[in-house]
Amino acid sequence: MEAFLISTGIVALAEMGDKTQLLALVLAARFRKPWPIVAGIFVATVANHAMAGALGAWLTTLISPQTMRWILGVSFLAMAGWMLIPDKLDDDAADGRLPRFGVFGTTAMLFFLAEMGDKTQIATVMLAARYDAWFGVVAGTTLGMMLANAPVVWLGARVTRLVPLRVVHIVSALIFAGLGLAALLIKA
């Protein structure tokens, strides 16, 4: 349960102001069909994070626990720094053309690709390597993505104005830094 809850919280915070959240906002404004957009986000996230979680779990079979502890600690500290750099949506993510694969297919494809190498995908790899609970991590990171993105699809820009994104980025950075220090200082 710890892996699920921590994964949910970390990804929900990390996703605030992320390029995929901005993509959700653009898609909601462009297509005005929230259900297929949210379904596309869900499918893309499950697929992407399942692969990332599998990679993280596999890494634990190759690397000694001591080495993994150092890699995770440094990775979480690096993620803390990365959280302080806000993402910007690439202009070519939604160029005004009609979707060839429908709203659902377009959303799923764009989200899957946008998540490649993204903070939340890397966090999923690290969390799966940290916890011996692949399903809990993937379920948690997926829920975190949905908690951050579904309201944006339904409520649009009003959601992103409720809490200053800078505050969310700082809180996220502090959480990642805490996890990094805990991994480095607390021996399993």
C-alpha cells in the first residue's frame, strides 16, 4: 500500500504544470469531448507506466541493493532539481488539423509519446526499482496522472489557477529531495 500511495502522490504533484498536463488542456480546448480525452489519457498512461514499471523492476535484478540505493538516491535528488524547471508544451503537439484517429486515438497516441522520457515516466521507473510492488507503483502512478489531468480536461484553465504552479513544483522538489536523502541515508 505504501508503494501505491507514494506513487500516487509523487506523480500527481510531478504532473502539475508538466507538458502532458498542458497537452490535456490543449486537447480539451481543441476537441471539447472530455470522456474520450480522459479515456485516451488513461490508456496511454497505463501502457507507458506499465513499461516503465517493468523496466524499474527488471533493473533490481541486475544491480546490487547497495548500488541501487545510491542510484535511486542520486536519481531522486536529480528529479528534485528537474521539478524546479517548468515544462512548456511543444507547438506541434496540436496543430489544428482534424484528428486522423479520432479524439480517443489522438489523445492516447499523443500522451503515450509525450510521456516518453518525461518526469513522471522516470519517476515510475525509480519507484518500481525502489519498491517490490510493480502493480502498486503502476496503479499509483496512473492514479496520480488521472488526478492531475482529468480535472484539467473537465475544468480547463480554472484548475491551473487554483494553486500557483511554482508552489506545486517546490513542494514536489522537496518530496523528491526527501526521498533521495532517505534512500542515501537510510540503509535497508
